[in-house]
Amino acid sequence: MDPVATTLVILALAIIAFMSNRVPLGIVAIGVSVALWLTGILDLGQALAGFGDPTVIFIAALFVVSESLDSTGVTAWAGQQVIGRAGTKRGPLLLVVCLLVAGVTALISVNGAVAALIPVVVVVATRAGIAPSQMLMPLAFSAHAGSLLALTGTPVNIIVGEAAADAGARPFGFFEFGLVGVPLVVGTLLIISLLGRRLLPERAATSLPQDVSAHARTLREQYHLPEGTELIGVREGVTEVVVAPRSSLIGLHLFPGMCTPSGDLVVLAVQRGGEDLIGTDALLQAGDTLLVTGPWGELERNTAGPDVLVVDDPATMRRAVPLGSGAKRAIVILAAMVVLLATGLVPPAIAGLAAASALVLTRVVSPTRAYRSISWTTVVLVAGMIPLSTAFISTGTADLIAGGLLGLVGDASPYFALFAICALTMVLGQLISNTATVLIVAPVAVVVAADLGVSVLPFMMALTVAGAASFLTPVATPANTMVLEPGGYRFGDYWRLGLPLLLLFLVVAVFFVPFVWPF
């Protein structure tokens, strides 16, 4: 089969698999790389080159940096400090929420910012008497706009920057994305403020995240602890566990104030069937509950074995503690990474690896937590789809598609070609991952710019703007999916507010971007 036809068949099958939601994204991406090798389109080195690409390494390192800010309570602290000063009126509260998530997203990615702030926003909205459905979709959509404030906002920014450099242009600067990101954030806030109340549903949530402050009160009442007892603090935490069947703890006598067998934790209370277990003859049985306290790290380590079943994951509870242990170190390391990226002293991948390594060496993040924090689906997705971009160029597929696109727009100005590229990206971005979409469209955009004899920079920047406009469906991005249940949303709720925002992003991509980065 002709190499171009083979490449297009592999692309079509990948899009179908992405849209089906039945095949894991990572498996689809790996399948693309393997198929390109099996069909002889790429050799083995080219087919697997994505897994060693600096872009992929940088993206993986950023997940560790994001985890450090989240797990040490930096994000929770920022959320509480800012939202706590916004009052209870819908307008100011919504404005603050949107600005906060946009700023956080620029540093720790869309998914990380939205996941960290959902519990805070739901609790604040509930206390203010506002339906969470009025707050959570704006949270997710503002995060998409905020992803364009800095290089670290989304993997797409990194991808288009590398694509521009590979095409012979300069890479984008760390804060250069903000030239288009700031207008998008402002426009997003205006649309949400003016149209949000009418376009967003008033609906009860189907599930709510845990309010840690209320949870601490519940534990005090359940285990009859003094009201002043601080259960969740900066260095020490608390967790509730159930003695598992066949646990080595069965038959032991534990009582309040006693250290656990490991010697690292202290028992606050012991209950069986909701009643305090007291007396020297009271021995632990399967199903008994223990309330134990100790340093957060020791809680995680000592409750990870088979002896107990954890009711509340210490790692999850720890995230809600403002400026917990290691927060200052995390902030300093983040600032150092931003300086390295902004000044260009070292390549982005080196800056990211240095920051991730420093976080592990300073014990802000354990090695195990660092590995777990990486979204391997995203990493494998990018690594597996990069060879498809290579195949597009090496087989002439990009030239063919670009030629067809230019045939449609004729001798019109580059604006029409830019519009066509952005429209294609936005349509695909509602159905499959925007990261995968940009990896597919980027080589086509490079060829179009070359054929027109214009700069590739406006095409790459417009591509990242179009890629961020994933507003119309709950499956367009993980952030959209995250707010689905807490907001009580339905599939058809997204396009109502999403469509005006998509049109805003399209106008900015086609008309404003070339003004800043001329053809």
C-alpha cells in the first residue's frame, strides 16, 4: 500500500479508537507507533523515538512539580486565602474562582489545578448558598484559558514550541504565551460573568468532595475526643483504619495513648461497632476501627500494608492542609525552575528534571509518590503519537493534506488557511484528546505555512489556542469530566456556555494571534 494511504489509514483507525472510549488512550498511542513500524513506514528507532523525546521528559517532570504543590498544601492555601476574601456574593466569588484557577493552571497544568480546587470551590459555593453547578464549569473553562498564560500550562504549549523550533523558527518564551493568554482569560471572565447565570443549570450535585474541616469534626464526635483536639495539622495528621481479616493486629491489646506496634503512630481511639473498646481483656478483632495519629509520611507508610483497610487516604487528607510540611521547599524549587525556563539557561527538559530531582532529594515528594504522580496516560499518549507526526512529514502525508487545504482556500490570504487549521483542530478537540489533536495537525500547519511562504509562529500559537478550546463536551478534556458529577451536569449542558467561549477562542486564534506574531 502507498505510504501516504497507509499513514492515513492508521490515523483514521486511531481517531475511531479515540472516539469509541473503549480502548485506553495509551494503548491507542502505542498501537499507532507499532503499526507505523509493522507497515514499514518508520524504522524501529523512529517508531519508538517519542519515548525518549525531550518534550515527553519535560511533561513527565512537570507532573512531579505539580504534585509537590498539591500534596504540600500550597494549592489549598492559595485557594483558601483568595476565596476566603471574596465574600459570598456570586459575582465577586465567581470572578475570584476563575482568576485563581487560571493563575494556578499556568504553573501546574489544567487537570492538576481543577482537581485541587474542586473541593474548595464546592465547599465555598455551598456555604454561600450557590449551586455548585454555577461554579464548577466556569472553573474548568477558566483553567483552559489559564493554560495559555505560560509554557507550563499544558503539554500542548510544549509541543507547539518544539514544533516551531523544528521548523526552523525560534521556540516560544516561557511567558510569551501570556500575550494571547491574558486576553483569553479576560474574555472568558466576561462571557462567564455576563452569560453564565443564564447558560449554566441550577442543579444539585450527584457527588460532593469531602469537606476536611467537617470531617475532623465528625471524627471528634464519633470517637468522643475533646473539641479542641487538632486532628489535621501541618506536620501531624490523623487517619481512620479498619482491622482487616487475617491482620497481624488481631489479638493485640491497643488502647488510647499507646503507640502502634511499629512505634511510629499513636492510637487516639479504638472502637468496635461504634462503641469504645476498653478494658485490659479487650483484644482487637477483624472489623474493629482505629483512629491513629502521626506524621503524614508515617501515616501513609504504616497504613499501606495488608493489616488495615484505610477509610480516608492520608495522602488525600494531607492535600487539604494549607502550607503543610515541605511547602516552602516546593515553592522555592518551583521559582528556581521558572527562572531557568524564563531565562533559557538550560533546555526545558533539564529544568524540569532538575526540579523533580530536587523535590525528591529534599523529601518534599517521596520517590514512590513522584512516580505515582506522573500521568502515564498523558506521557504514553504524547510519546506514542509523536511518531505519527514524523510519519506525516516523512511520507508526504502532511504535504498532501496541506495541498488539499490550500486548494480549498485558493489564493486567499493566510487568514483563511489559519481559520481552516483552527476549525479542524477545534472539531477534533471535542472528540479526542487535544494533545493528540495538536500532534496530528501540527505537521500539516507547518507545511501550510511553508507553502504560503509565511512565518510558522502564528500557525503554532493559533494551534495551541484552538487546542485549548475544548468546551463542547464533558469528554473533551479530563478537567471537563472532573466537574461532571460534582456539578450535577449532563452531556448537553456543556455546549451552551462552551459555544460562546469556542467562538471567542476562534476569533483570537485567527485575528489576534497574527497581529502579535505576524505572518
